[in-house]
Amino acid sequence: MSTFPALLLVHGAWHGAWCWQPLMDHLPDLDVRTVALPSSGQDPTALGDLYDDAGAVGEAITAIGRSTVVVGHSYGGCPVTEVAAAVPNVHRVIYLSALMQDVGDSVLSLVGGVHPPYWDVHDQPREGKDCGYFEAAKPLEALYGDVEPHLARQSVARLGRQSLASVTQPLTQAAWRTVPSTYILCEEDIAIPLPLQEAMAARAERTVRLSSGHSPFLSQPAELARVLRDELALSSRDRRTCPL
């Protein structure tokens, strides 16, 4: 059994746990877990919201039952930020080109309440609730620009829908205020441009740079695995100094 903390991978909008497999193939000796966010899926009537996602992440962390480093990618940074400080075994949060926001912020507040051009929005109000969803428009360009073409097309075919509620609800907690954090900047990202990443990364204890697009777990899994191993090694050292 590895002496490193466990690693929990939290995907972003439209994705599922499937997206992490190329990365996990490079981490066979580590205790790596994934979680499926309820806000993402194929059935738009069954999609959860931000708080459902945070609950799923919290349950996954609790189930691990030992020191854990949590990685949030893109939107996945939101539920991680919401819940990670409330679970005692979280040792570090890693934001992978992810949203690293403060209490009261939502995804839409970050972009001035205007849907980004790579969202294909479907409003479906029902019984006073926003039951709408959005799909990824031009995902090959926005999400997978540097991914091998065949793998990129396979990934596009597996994308689901994302609930609008998940991007309109505000954060009630901000884990990075009390939990050590690292931000991995993806320098060629189109979906979350580098200046926006850098502004959020100013809140992190450490920053790391990758010359990659939005999805390095698909385009550069070996390099991302190396970065995560380095972070786990640092976290393991920190844990020996100040154990949970």
C-alpha cells in the first residue's frame, strides 16, 4: 500500500468518471478514486445541482476514510470548494484549471451572468424551478484542442448534459481558506483562459504550470501524473510534520 494520501478525482461539467482513465493508467500504484457528479448526465430531468455534487464529493471523501488529496477539474472545483473543508481527512485541494471561487460566488457570477459561447443552453422552467441544462458547443475546440483526434472524438461522444442549477447556485463555503491548496495552470486552455486561471490561482498556496489545453488528463496524462505524484509527495511530507 502506498504511503501517499489517497487521491480523489472530481470531473468537470458534462463529463463523468470515465474521463480520468488515461491518467489513472499512469498511477497504478496509488489509491486513486473517482466520483460521478449528479449535475452531469444524459437525462436532463434527473440532473442534480451544485449542492448535490458537493454531497457526492463529501460522501466519497468520507468513504475513503484516510488522508486524501482532492483534485477538482474545471467546474469540479466548485463542489470541491463547497465541501472539502467540512470533511476532516482532506489534506490538500488541487485545482486543475478549475474554478476557485469565494463564498457567494457562482459559475455565472464569474462571467457576469452571461452564458459563455461554448454553452448550448436549454431553458426548461418547471414548477418554479430552473430545470434547464446546457450542452458543450464546439467541444473539440474548447475542451479537447490538443487531445489526439480519435480520443477527442470518443470523448465528445460520451459528454452528457449539465444542469443550469449547478452554475447559478452560490458557494456557501470556500475550502481554500482553511485547507492547503495547489493550482495547476493549463496555459493553452480556451475554456478557462489563462488570465482568469491566474487570477484565481493567486489564492492558492502553490501553483504549477502545464503547457496544455483544458483536458491534460487526456492530452498529457503522463505529465499530469508526474505533477500529481509530486504534489502527493509534498502532501505526504507535510502530513508527517502535521498529521491529520
